[in-house]
Amino acid sequence: MQLRSTVKEKKEMTKERVSWETYFMNIAKEVSTRSTCDRKHVGAVIVRDKTLLSTGYNGSIKGLPHCNEAGCEMVDGHCIRTSHAEANAIVQAAKNGVKIDGSEIYVTASPCYNCFKLIANSGIKIIFYKEFYRDQRIKERAKEVGIKLVSLEG
């Protein structure tokens, strides 16, 4: 049994190492696989100092039927049966007594305006997103309140 890696093996491992941004977005993508609304699977991960604090995905109110069981509940072109991934990540942190002030959030799709307001009021300072989704207002509001929006598209 060999206990030590060779220098060559270490260099090969280093080449494959992903950035922190990719690492946390990959986790958010995996979290999105728990989503129960077939209209869009979204995952969110809240991080501070390279430490994962909370996760969330879009899903129904705890104890109620999910979209994939009961169908979507549509109002003005939006499914309102589910809570959004960002909101669920913030709620999970609060429920478990985890401070998220000064943290970052990684989301597979940029937040809607309501989720952006929750993110801003919770003290999250940076939003990383994989896909820009619908709401242009968040770009202007982010500048106004000093939240950094970072696209990881592409």
C-alpha cells in the first residue's frame, strides 16, 4: 500500500482543481436536483469564508403537496406553490441559528426581485449566478445597496 503521492500525481491533481466559485456553483447545481417544480430547478448555497452555511432549492411549503405531485399553482405566469431556492436557503439558516450577514450566495439562476430583497436585507454581500433569469431591476438595486452581482454564465 502506497501512502504518499508522487510529485507527478500531486501536479495532476492540482491541474484538475476547480476554483472556489466553480466548486460552490457545482454544489448549488446538485442542490437544485431536489427541486420539485418542473418549471425550473433552482439551487442556492450560502457561503462565508469558503464555508458552506446553508442550502435551499425551490419546493412547496413543508408538509404540502409538491408541483410534481399536485401540479403547479399558476398566478400571472408564475408558479406560486413553491418557495424559491434563495428564500429557502435564508430560512434554513435562520431556522438553524446560522448567521449569514456578510456572506455570499451562489444561485443557479439569478434571483427574482422578491428574493433579491430578502438577500439584501439578510446582509448577503455577493450574489453569484449561473443564468440571468428575468428581472433586470436587481442590477440597478444591487448597485444602489452595494451588493456585487457576479455572472458565472458560460
